[in-house]
Amino acid sequence: MLTKSAILIKNNSPLKLSSLKIDQLKKGQVLVKILYAGFCSSQYGEIIGIKGKDKYLPHCMGHEACGIIVKKSNDIKKFKINDLVVCHWMKNQGPDCEKIEYRDSNNKTVNSGQITTFSKYSIISSNRLTKITKGKYNLKYLPLMGCSVPVGISTVEKILKVKKDKKILILGSGALGLPIVHFCKIKKLDTIDVLDKNYKNLQLAKEFGAKGLFQKINSHIISENLKHNKYDYIVDTIASSKIINLILSYNVNCKIAFLGVPKINEKIKLNSLQINYGLKLLGSYGGNYKPNKDLKRYLDLLIKTNFNFKKYISKIYKFNDINKVVNDYKSGKIAGKALIKIS
């Protein structure tokens, strides 16, 4: 069997659309027909090599989608053929599957992680899938639950544990920042300030519930709030060491959660005395998102509280235009989330 797939051959180069051969499924593997996939900042980071040398090239791409199960290995009992599933990079219970590999037309190996989604058909580890009742939700909402939306919400709910009447500064109002703004609004935080250099993103954040909109970290209001320790929480989705170092220079003593992926050579500096005075630097590996427990809970919450899915989904691209998605993301044309219609 063949599948059309977008492959990263070389960093800082366009993705290559190729036909790949799918071999017999191994233990723990599920073959999913991908319907819609989301494009995430993590994929852009992979393309530009933000974490350094990529030792797995060439490899498939993508880690959030929805699709239909068309085949599964014999050991898998919790899924059936034709099940609708959300594909997510955070693990459910159960072990990872055996190593996933594809082969190109020259019979050379093309690598894959436990989940990739920029393919007509993708082999995915069963613990990266959650079954969804058909017809209950808009299909376009489902890939959003594979990464950005639940990871953003889970970070503020579980890592920062935000509370009513508190004050938060959100760095970035893109795919991660907007659901954070929405969640803070429904939790009735007193102050929801957002920093983003992109004016269009800031206006979108306002529609989602942000109160203070800022394009520069050294704006008077933010500077005064940092100087007098007015913020209870700061959440970073943009991973700018320059901005974080400036924030830390104010000797803040709030909780700071890190969601963005910094460039491999960027560092932050702080005086450890700040930690003694109450500063908490908190890592967020997926926000402790548990798909089997949180996915449907978050999706139902968003629908109940009128999350603006239409504004959040910036644009839906055709699969053949996947490199246009990359270029539009690079040039800042995507405010919110881009979806790719695969099948």
C-alpha cells in the first residue's frame, strides 16, 4: 500500500510530497486515514532546526489530526476499523508501538515517530489515539485537540493552577495563547494581559477575552506591573530569551510557566535569590495533558463556553499547498491555527 506524505528531507528546505510504501503493521500500530491535520509551531521548529542537528532525516511530519482507522495490528482490542479518532502527540495509557518506518520509491527508509499526520494514511502508535463518537463534534474541531488547545489550557489549569481575581501576563497570542486567554476569561481572572508584536494577533486576543494588549515588553503598564510584582502568573508561549531575561531583571516572584521551544543556543539568566523570594520557574511538557481524561472534557468545556473556533482556525489549506502553510506561518500570516485538509 502507498501513502502520499510530506517529508522533511533537509532543514530550511521545502517539504517534499512523496509516495511512501506501508509495510505490514507491527505490534501496537494503527493505520489511520487522516482527514484534517493541524500545523503547529513545533513543526516549523523542526523545519528550521530550532533544536539543533536533526539526526532522523529524512522523516515524516505532523503530530495532531483526526482520522478514521482503516487497519490495526492484531494485538489492539480497544479500537475497531472505521473508528473516528483524534491523533495527539501526548501519550494515553499503554506502551509505545514498535518502531515505525516507511520506504520510498528507491526502497530507502523514511523515519517516523510514534505519530505523524502529514500523510494521506499514517501509521500511529495506539497510545496516541483517542476514540470520538461520530457525528457529535465538528470534524474541524477535532485536530485542535491534538496539541495547541489542550496543552495551553492544561498548562494554566494544572501547572499554574490559575484562580479567580488573579493577574496573568501571556507572552504570545497565537495557537497556544488564544485558548489560554479564553480559559482565563472563563475562570474570571482579574487581569489578562497579552504581549505580541503582531497587531493582528493582539486584536484576536481581545476578541477572546484579553484586557491589556501590548506590542512591547517595555511598555509603561507592563513595566510598572513587573516592577511592583502585580502579576501572579506569567506564561511564555514564544520562547524569547531576551524577553524572559528582561522580565527576570525586575526580580519578579510569581509563577512562570514555559511552553515555547527556545533556540538551542539561547539561555536565560537569573539570580537564584529570586527563587528564595518566591519565584517559581515551571516547565510544561504538554501541560500534563492526559488525553484519555482531558480531551473530551476540554472539548465539551470549549463548546459550552462558546470558544470561537471559527476565528481560532485561521485558514484551511489543501494538502498539496503544505509548503504555503509553512511560508505563511513564517511570515506571520497565520493568526490562530492553520488546518490542512488531507483527505
